[in-house]
Amino acid sequence: MKNGKIIRKKRSKPTSYEAAKSLVIVAEEVTAQVLIDRLIDLGRREIPTKRSLSAMMKKDRDFETVPTTSSRGPTTFRRIA
């Protein structure tokens, strides 16, 4: 509230990360490259880099990293919520 008036936020376009997150269903395993490909297919103009997308997914509690046997290659994430 400001001076007795309620301020409402305008509905804005989702951030690139929120848009990418909405493309993954629960229990699906994806890599950052798969999400970028999906964003491109939908015509999204602003696309995050693989590195930044992967870093955000590692911090997000809705995703968990899938353990792999080798340290090379892309990180695979599983959506849990």
C-alpha cells in the first residue's frame, strides 16, 4: 500500500528461466541443451546460455541432478516438483 492505495503488479512475461522450467513435466529428465532447443522451437527470442541455465537448475529445489558415472558430458536434471 502506498498512501492508502493498493498497488498491483502488472502481469509480466515470464523470465527465461521460468519459461524453460514450465517446459519440463514432473519426473522428466532433461539437459540444459534440451531446454534451449524447446525454447527455440517455441520462438522465444531471449534464451539463456547453457551454463547459466544449468547453474539456476542446480540451485532450484524443484530439480535434482541425476548422478552419472563419468564427469564429462552434460549434467542431467530431473524435475521433482
